[in-house]
Amino acid sequence: MNYPNRLIRQGDTNKVIVKGIQKALNNKNCGPLAEDGDFGPKTKRAVQLFQTLHTDASGQALKADGIVGAITWFQLFDSEVTVPPVLKTLLNQALGVAAMQVGTLESPPNSNRGPKVDEYLRSVGLNPVGNNYSWCAAFVYWCFDEAATTLAQPNPLFKTAGVLNHWNKSTARHIKPAEAQANLSLILPGSIFIIDHGHGLGHTGIVERLDGGNLITIEGNTNPNRSRNGYGVFRLTTRKVKDINKGFLVY
């Protein structure tokens, strides 16, 4: 059984998938559950118990929401399923790297500079000294580059600090806004969102997970008000799928 590339939650009608989840939960001592394919309150509570007891591949705590998304699935079935390697490794690893950067701030504020910011910019070949570069795309590249290095594999991202340049030159799967809104399961944890602000300006970040039509994202060069030129790395919970007007890249 492979990950179905969508969220599985209470009320799901695919009995084969739900039975597989119930069996895995019982095997992980998070039951006992009847393996009947009914994703009801008891199964949801068992998923929440599993999530409170486990972390993702990078050591980050799972969100105990009772919903089986990609990260929970991969931990639940770690020894029982064959998972597409790019999903289990690079995307999760990049998310873990990004999460560790939350709270990084520019120094001084609103300067597009600082020890870590300079590191992000240098990763895409820019010299921050004496310059004033926006760095949201450099942050995304740096996170994937760190993840790829850890996994001893090439970084598949196009090397650029340009948000729209990344979209135009990337070899990743491009998910257009209409596709994403029609099928939220296409937006996997680790997807990269692209916003086009016009006049060659844009903003980008990494999708940590979906909460209905809302995105939980980790972004650089932003602030709590979702600025495209803010002062740090933040985890934001206020973006909506419909706000992403250019699309998503899935490597």
C-alpha cells in the first residue's frame, strides 16, 4: 500500500486505506482498534496518540490533529510500505531544515543582512556585502541544499534568488492555481509555493502542511503580516490555497 497523495481523516470512505491505517496503529500499540475500515472518532484518537508519540524523519514533533497526511503516513508505515524516496527523504528533510530556521532574524532588522541571511544568499551565488537582496527564494534553495547534502544527493532546485525565475526554470512538477484548488492532495508537505506580485516581484516559501484550505508555511524574508520583504524566518498559518496565484512546485 502506497501513500495515496491526499489527507485521510475522520469520515474517509476508502475502507482499504482506513483498514491499513488501523492495522498499522494496532501494530504500533496505539489501539486496540477494530480493523473495519471505519474512520470514526476512535480511529482519530488512535492517530492522535500515535502523533503525540512520534516525530518526523528530521525529529520534529508531529501535529496531533488526527489526520493522516504524508508525514504521519511515512512514520506510521516506516517498516511496512515502500514510499517514493523523494517524498520520504528530500521533502521531509528540507522541511526539518526549514523548521530549525524559524526565528532567524535579520541583523540589523530590515537590512536583508545577518549571519544566516548572508549564508542563504551565498548559497545561490550572491555576495550580500554592500548589496540589498531579497532572500525568500535563497532561503528555500538553502533549505533544500542542506537537506540534499545530508542525504548525499544532488539538490534538484534551480539555483536562483529570483522567485519567478525559479518557477520559469524549475524542472519540478508545476501545479497551477486551478489544479491546486480543485485537488488539495496535489499540495504535498515540502511543496514550494510561488506568488506573483507583478512587475517581476514575487514571494515564495515551503508548505509544511494543509489545514483544509489553509496553508501552514515556513517562509524567509517575511514577517507575521506575510510581507514579501520582511525581517525573518516565520511559520505562518494565515495563507490560503486560493492566495497562491502562480502555483506550487513539487520536487
